[in-house]
Amino acid sequence: MTHTSKPDTSQPDDSKPLPPDDLAPRLYEVFAVLGPLYRRVSRKVELNEPIEGLSIGVRAVLDLLRAQGPLTVPQMGRAQALSRQFVQRMVNEAAAHGLVEAVANPAHQRSSLIRLTDDGRTAIDAVITRESALLKRVGGDLTGADVERCVRVLTRMLEVFEDVDVN
């Protein structure tokens, strides 16, 4: 006797893309978590500023330079979706503390490259080490695939707002 059964259609198929009308409300759930998370992380960095001497803006500049190497101020602004003027203020603050320096840009005479100094690298490495210890506490049952999906979703959302002028 052969038994054929219909697939269970009472549960959504998580392997298929959601239609736009179903996707939009789910992405609002992401925004609902992302906003408070960003504000709490920012506050944590601000609370540690007296210890490390880095504002959230300077920390962002140092982290970007750590990851990508020397960049111009406009490149940093585009990469972080921040105004060039704000990034310039953060670069000036970092330079005043000896954390970054301007060097000649062979591709553009009027727009110097900004690079980390040894002190800047030491400072951002210390921040990353402390933050990594905190992030290790997330734990739980998260997998590499979960993180990849999260990054994929956030990247796709970011692409939708790519044309927003931050200046």
C-alpha cells in the first residue's frame, strides 16, 4: 500500500522569497530592533570614552581606517553615510590626539589621504578587543549562517537607501 501525502501548507516556506507585501512588515521588525541596538551600542561607546578617549565618531573613523587602510575624508563620508563635514571634524579630533595623520594622495593633490598612526592603531585595537569580549557574550544558538543572513538582509536594506544624500 502506497501512502501519498500532501505537503503541509499551514507553515510558511522559509526557503522562498517573501512577496513585497509580506516582506515590508518583516523589515520593519528589523528597524524596530536595529534602532535601539544602535543607540545602546553608541551609548556604551560614549560611556567608555573617558577610559579610551574616543568619541563614537572618532571610533568610527579609526575603525574604518583599520579595516580599509588610508582614505580621503569624502571616501570615509560615503562609506559611513555621514556628511563630509562631520567626518572632517572627527578626523580633526583624531589628528589632534595623534591618532591619524594626513599624507599625500597620489590620485588627488587637494584631497589628502588619512591614515592611522601607531597610536591610532593601538587605540582602535584596544577598543576592538574590549568590544569583542563583550560580543562573545551574545552566545546562544546563533550559527555562521544566521550571521550571514543577517548581514545579507541589512546590506540589501542599505542598498535601498543608497541614494540618500547625507551632506
